[in-house]
Amino acid sequence: MPEQRSALAAVYKPGRNGAREAPASVAIFERVGRTLVQVSGWPGAFDPVCRKLETLLNCRMPASGLRAVSEGVLSIFRVGPERLWLAGPADDRMLQRLDESALGHDAVVTAIGQSRTVVRVTGTGARQLLNRGLPVDLDAAVFPVDAFAQSVIHHIPVLVHRIPIIGDDSFEIYITSDYAVSFWEWLTEAAQSFVCEIRKPE
Amino acid sequence: MSAQPFRLARGGRIDRARPLSFTFDGRAYGGFAGDTLASALLANGVHLVGRSFKYHRPRGIYTAGLEEPNALVSLRKGDRHEPNVTATTVELFDGLEARSQNRWPSLDFDLMGAIDRFSTIFAAGFYYKTFMGPTRGAWMFYEKFIRRATGFGDPPPAPDPDCYEKGHAFCDVLVVGGGASGLAAALAAGRRGARVVLAEDGADLGGSLLSEPFGGGTDTWLGAVVGELKSLPNVRTMKRTTVFGAYDNRVFGLLERVGDHLPVPAPGQPRQRYWILRARQVVLATGMLERPIVFGNNDLPGVMLASAARCYANRHAVVPGRKAVVFTNNDTAYDAALDLAAAGVEVGVVDARNTISADLESAARQAGIALHLGCAVARANGKKRVRNVEVCAFDPVRVEIGPAKPALPCDLLLVSGGWTPTLQLLGQRGVRPRYDAKRAMLIAGNVPQGYRVAGSASGKLSLRQRVANGLREGSAAAEACGFAGSPQPALPADALPAERAMTDIAPVWAVPDPPGAGHRKKFVDLQHDVGYDDIALAVREGYESVEHLKHYTTLGMAIDQGKTSSVNGLGILAQMLGRPIAAIGTTTFRPFYRPVAIGALAGQETGLHFKPARRSPMHDWHVRHGAVFTTTGLWLRPWYYPKPGETARDAYVREAAGVRKTVGMVDVSSLGKIDVQGPDAAEFLNRVYTNAFDTLAVGKARYGVMLRPDGIVADDGTTSRLAEQHYFMTTTTLGAGKVMTFLEYLLQTAWPTLRVQLTSVTSQWAAAAVAGPRSRDLLTAVVHDVDFGNDAFPYMGVRHGHLGTIPVRLLRVSFSGEMAFEVYAPAGYGEAMWQALADAGSTFDLVVYGVEALGALRVEKGHVAGAEIEGRTTLADMGLARMASKKKPFIGSTLMQREGLVDGDRPQLVGLEAAGGDVALRAGAILCEPGRHQGHGIGFVSSVTYSSALGRHIALGFVAGGMAREGEIVDAIFPLRREVTAVRVRSPHFVDPEGTRLNA
């Protein structure tokens, strides 16, 4: 298989962004090598699907639509009443093997990993930078670790997840890939008033 | 540069170690850091700073804040030129260039000032009455002359070179105003642990405390409170930030002036930043504005609010005159009188009240201030600066004035008619203030949930009371957010200096002309030149409603928003109508409290960021290969790929011809793609499509049309059955969003028991359509695990295979009428798939084509698209009536049978071509019977192209009777260009009507 091409390939330029000489208050970079699998079900029949997933992935499933569960390399979002997003490494064998045969006929599995570009924003200025476009309160008191929100930035649909990294505020943004360049252009321009480092993709 | 003759030798909150230079109307002056443009001009003895809006009367600096009605100036030059800025809020910086406005040839000698001599004819309503005729378009003729004669500054000549930002902010408690009560409220809420945003319009915290003598007792208090606020990490202080709008659910609009106080913004920094702030509780500590009193020639330069003069003296160490008269009806003006006297100014006070407190009288006399109690200033005299004032005995209750006494010489007339709490933000929420007769002010009415009013905004004048009130409201706001029970340190209000007891105000709105002394203009709204006489005229003409008065006279409109004029206007109207003020009502406040630059509201969303764009996974390939792009919704799609020297037409004609001749490839990644899964998926599709999908075999695709519930065609596309319970639906590019939304709506509301899951996979898949007689050869060359033979892979077949190592989904469907395949690959492999096809295609003379050629090919074939599915057409209109199943109901199946939709005279799809030689037809042209060019005609042209296959222009359209008119000639009318083209009606299937090429 050829290597997957990032939607940001033509515009991604690692380096410092912003005019001021000072330690970077925010770092941004693309997360690569990740995939996303959607598992859906039906009202009244979704709990058994979740139990199977917990066994298969050795990870509890989130009960609410506001808080993700992050276990090791996996992050799991309840994006709808009977709908989960399972985010993890693209080479995760268990994620690759998830299908009806593994989960039963009450589960609908849809691969959507290619549809999203993931960008991480981290640092003391991360919250402020994202709030240049995101109408969601990211204060740790109301948006703690593993909180996530589906919203829009610059009219672009996004899922924003506060990831469990100790220290600075860190968020991962899931962007529909066909909007990825516009999002990146917006983000890097918004970062002009910060001291920002664009890191190599990780 | 002048020597700042009116600068005090000591005191003030300016930084004398940082002298600054600036120009006004080209003349150089000096000032200090901490000055405003207004204070620096006054320090240099400059009082004449502008000409009035309508009458071009000389005007001076009237206030020391954003309520300034007169001193509107233009700043900077070139692209950074900014008109209509209040000089009283401009922080002085080195090199500042300011200019006066609305004068010609100069501020000092303004020829347009002649208008003032004819002012009696330029009264309220003059324009409405004079310039509305004789024709309906007459106003457009007059307007440009009127605009030259009146108005404010000029717009900048070129786009603003600075950038602006937007941001979202959140807090538990928003405190609006950084004066004494706002600081107290922020401190109280912050101490309890609430997340507080303290928004202060000015550059420094303190509000009116900054107008107190420097180094006094209030400074000690201010320093302690500001210091503690800085130490609280949960309190965010936003200086130079105006809360300009209050919206639903405690959402506020804030403007942060990040770089306005600098010659140019700092590198990477915006000029201004627009914040959308959501708060759980808000404390409005917005303060009060001092109210003028209306009297003759009250607009002369040198007439100023008393509080403004106090601010200039104590904050900026500037005395605006040497000999001052203070005209007041309340105690607060005495603070200004005493401070100016202490600064060496000769001061006299004219007080409309007969008595004041003994304390105050004693303090005034000790300061050498001459008192004229029970008197009023009837008029000011002077030309470009006040020279003296005429003082008369005055009864404020009966509004009776005695004969004029000898004039008092002065070069400064300070006015204080009382105070008006700043309640605009509450007004924006629909709260009507109520009139408090004892205090002669409008105070807050029913405050909405989550709002609190603190300090002087609540009508309190005592500093200690304001601070105590701020502390109380701040605590209550924090408690309402769940921050209760924290121990409260001692109230810092106790640390403030003691205050004098106050004597009640005697309301005075306007001073009558002294008997036998003639009449002078008295201005109520200085910014719009609205006078006492204009209100009288409006009342005579029946405009008794305060809203009618406002709109007829322009009193309190536009950027001023009545900050200094609205209450006086109410008082005068009430007097004229003989009604109490409370019965008059108030006008409606709307955002913005203060003017906000359009650039700030737009933020980043200009130019490149005006709107986001969607790009296909192959976008960069298209860029590298010279594609010219067009937009379909937000999608950027290759329009055509010109070769050197080719026009757009050359390119698309070549591309379309190449498809018919060999093989072509077009990027169709933007098509909507919806994954439909579940046990009830077939039933669901049966209900939403007009035709059946439960009978569709696995591995096959079917063209489907969806109707809206009203029977009109909504969208079309192909849907493939990938597995028993798994379908893959495609929609039009523009229809993707609305189709997905509608289908989700149906599942969640109409059919919640259907077990179907829908997922948009538009972005998951890259897609290429490979079309043309050699498409099979090309795909056979690159996909080795699929048999492309007609039997193994028939028309409307679906297969899975690999293009090299890339997994692909293949659909044999056609939009062009040629044998064609759609190739889908995971988006991350889209460019690799495309490149592999392009590489292999060179053997087969592959032509890469854009959406213009795509459109040409589908018009040749007679396929409908967005131009035909345009929200008015039915299945039958498009010749697709046979697709409506009679065996099952579907969305729209009932209403599509409405009488109006089955009328045989409805325009129906036909092909069209020019009858008299090859002529390019125009989309949108109206079809009419020959020579009968009237009404809506008998149809319209929907799509046009040049057919490379036929070598002439062709079109699709709708004509009444449809194919029954085949062979007839009708007229295509294009009124915009006055064109009439005779066209022949024919079959819409111009190319391969039998489908031979499709099934080859």
C-alpha cells in the first residue's frame, strides 16, 4: 500500500509562527497514523454491543456524550445516543478487526478514519487560540480531561477533545478532511498573535 | 511646538518623563504619556476642534469620555485613516496625526458656516419636506450635495492594512466597568472563587476615581483593590475593552482595542479584537454620565461638562481655562469648582438652587468661589470661544427666568445638570428605565435574571455607597454561580475618605430666554445639531411619542445614542406636553453602545478566510496540473485544465471531445456519500426514493430520485447495495447536506422504529469518474482483480478490487452517456489512485476533464442536474414519471398528484437548439410563443453548452407541452441583453439516445 497522504501535505510547514521572539506559548501539529471507527446500534440493544467492545478492547465505554474515555492509545467518544467513535492507532489490530462478526448483528461498523484530520494544539495558549474560533468554554473546571465537544470553528465542523496530558492544556481537533486545509490556514493565522511552534507531524 | 500653557506644573496621572509630539490640522503640539488627544489639545489652549454636523458651528471639547458629542476627529493618514474618533478617548502617542472634520477650507474659517445664518429653514424635517420631489428619484440627485455640505469624516481611501481578531470568552461573573463599584464587585466575586472578567473601557482602572486629586485617599484604596485583583488568578481584567452589546442568554459583544493606542499594532498583534463573551451572571457597574443643561449658545467652545474639567485638571494636569463659571443644579459640580480653584483658576458658581448645605457653602467661600444661588446661565456669548455668560434669577420649579444681570466674563463655562446612569446595555435587553423624580434621573427598571446593577449605574452618588453596593452585588453574583460561603475580608469601603452630605438636585432641562433679550440657539443633541426649537417644532407637528420625536429630529440617534441628550430631550418634551416625565416613556437602546469597526466584527473572516473551502483529496494534483477552479457550494472543483493558449471554451470543448473519443477522468469526490446500514435499510430507501430498492441485488446500483414531501424533486443519485443490509448512497454535491439532514430527520421523527444507521462518508472516499470508449481498457490495465467484461461487470454493477495495492470500490454508472465507471478509494489514497490512473491513461489518450466538460457531456446526453432540479420541477416535468413506483408509497407520493403538479401544460424537459444557424443560447432565457413575448412565457432554458459531439450549441429547457412540441419553433428571450433567438424543440437526448455507447 502506498503511504496515506495527509490532507495538509501542501500547506504544512514546521517552524515558528508569529513574529515575537519568546518561548512558544502554543504548539500545533498534525497527528498521523491514527484511525477512527464508528460503531452504532439501536435503542435498547446498544448496551450489549458496548459490553462486547469493552471485552474486545479491554476498555470501558463512555456512558455520556460529554466525556470520552481514554485508555492507553485509545480514545472513545459517545457521539450519539447509540453511536461511538473509537480513535486509535491505524495499525491497531483490534480496531481493524471490528466488524459485525466480532460485535454481532446489532452493531453497525463504519470506517471513517480517512474522513478526519487530527490536529493537536498544546501549550499555555492552547485554550485561547482555540477560543479564537471555538464557542466552547475550555476552562479545565468545566472542560476537564477527556471532555469533548462537537462544534464548529470558522464554520468548519470539529470535534474537540481535551486529551489526558499532564501539564499544559492539550487538545486534539478532529476535522473533516476536506476542510483540513482551510482549518489549518485559519489556525496558523489565528496563531500569529501567539508565539507558536508548528511541530512535525507526530 | 507650543509650550502647553494650560498644563499645571505638578499633579496629574501623566508621565512627565515621556513627552510626546503630535499634530492637529498639521500644526505640531506637545503632550505627555497619559494624555488623551483632548487633554493634550486643551493643555495647548486648543478649544476649537470641530464644526457641527449640520450648521457648521464652531465646537469645542465638551466631555472627557466616550460620550463626547463634539470633538470628532480623523486620525492617522493613508490606509490607516480613521474618521469620527472622539478626541476624548484617543490615547496620545508620539507622532499622532489628527485632523478636524466637516469644514472647508479650514477649521478656523469654514465657509460652510454660512449655513448657520439660514438655520431657521434647516429645522427638523427640512430634508424630508424639501428634497422628496419633484420625481421619485430626486432624492438620489440631492443626496450627494447634502452629503458634501453636512456630515462627519470621510472613509479611508484603501483597505485597512491592519488585522482584526475574534474570540470567544467565558466567565462566571462579567463585571462591566472598572470604576469604584466595578472594582468592588470584581473583588467580591473574585475572592469567592468565581471566574471573573472585569471589562473596562479605558486604559486604566478606576473610572471616576481617576478624576480625584492625585495622591489622595481614594488613590490608596484604588491601589489596594487593583493590587488584590491582580493577585487573583481567577480574575481577568480586560482594559481598553468596551462591552458594546448585550444579547440573549447573557451573551455580550466586547471590543478590545489592542493596538489603537499605538502608531501601528505590535508585530503579529491585531488592531482590535472582537470578543463574544458568555457569562452566567453580569454586574453592570457602568457608571453615570453627567448631563448638560440647555441654554442659549450652549455649544460654544469653552462650554464643558463640570466633571470633564475636573478630570482634565486632576488626571491630566490641565486647566481648560483661567476664569471659569460653573453652572449647576446639584452638589457634584462643586467638586470641579473646588479643584479648579485649588489649581489657580478663578471660579464662580451659578446654582439654580436657592440653598446649598452650609458645609458646601463654607468650602466654596473659603476657596474664594463667588456663589450665585437661585440663578441660571441664560446664554453664553462669544464667537469661537465663550467670552462671558449672562446670568439671570431663575426659578427651576416654575421654569421662570428674571431679567439678565451684568454678564460674567469667563473663558470656561462648566455645566452640570445632574447625572444619567448608563443603562444602555439593560436597554438593549428590553428593560425600560423608570424616572426617579427625587434624584432627577432614569434608573433601572426590572432587571433581567442574571443581571445586577451596581454603583452609580444604580443611581448612587456617594462613593462609599457605590463601593458597598459593588461589593454586595459582586458577592451575590458569585453566590448565584455557586461560589458561596467563603469568608469575606473587611469591606474596603471603610477605607475611603469621608463625604459631605448632599442637598437635593433641582431639575433643570432648559433655561428660557431672558425677557426682552431675544433668542439664541439652544442645543439638546450637540452631535446632530438638534435644538430646543426642533423639539418644539416636532411637538407642534404632532410628534408627541418620544420615538417619533427621536426619528423626526434625529435626537439621540446614530453613534451618539443620546448619551448626553436623551434625558434632556425627555425633560423638554415633558415640559412642552405638560406631562410628567414618567408618562413620556423612553426610547429604545440598541447595540452598539459605542461605534465598532466593521473590521473588528469581521475579524479574520476576510480574504482567504472569508469562508472555508472544501478540497478533494486530489486537489493538489489538480493545482500542479494547472486546473482552473470553480466553486460548487464550498467545494473547490476543477473547472477545466487549459493548455497553453487555450481559452476556457477551448479547454472544455477539447476535454469533452476527448471523453467521447477515447477516455476521460474527472474528480467526483465532492459527490455526497451516505452509508446506509441496518436491517431496515431497504425499507428505508423504499420510502425515501420514488423507485424500489428492496429489489436491488447485492452488487448492483440503481439511479434514484427523492422527492420533497410536497412532491417536488429534491435530489438524485445512485445507490449501491454492498451487502444485504448495507447500501452506499450518492447525492449531488450541493444536495449532500440537505439530503443527509432530511434523512436523519425522517429517521428520528417519522420512523424512529426503523433500524437504520446513516453516516456521511463524503470525506472518507475519494472518487474518480472514468468515462469513454476506452474506460474499460484503462481500468483493466490498473485493476487486475476485477473482470470488466460486460457480462461480469454490467452497466449498474458494483465491484470491489485493488488498484495496485489500493482497495477500490467500482461502480459502472454513467453521467456522460459513455461507458463509464466511478472508482472510489479511501481518501488518504485518493491522489495515489488518481496518479495511477493518470499514468496508465497516457497509453489510452486519457484526458483529464473538469466540471465544465462534465456539464457539456451530461447536457448532450440529456441528464438532469442542479439547473433542472431547481426546486420547482416534478418527476414528470423531467420525463422521469416512470420512476414513480405505483406499488409503494414514498415521500412525496401523495402530494406529487396534486392538480397543479399533474397539469399537462406544465413545462417539461426538452432539448433546444437554435433554429436559424448556430447561436449560443443563454441559460435563464424565457421561452415564448413566436412573437408573443409577454408574461412568464411558456418555459425557460435551464442549461446550455457547446456540443463538441454535434459541433453546435445546444440547450436543455422546459417548455409547456414538452415533447409534444418536438420540431416546433419557439422564441428564447433574454431581456437583460434584449436578445431574441428562435429555437427548435427537440429530444433532450442529443447523443446516443439508444444507449449503445453506455452499454458497449
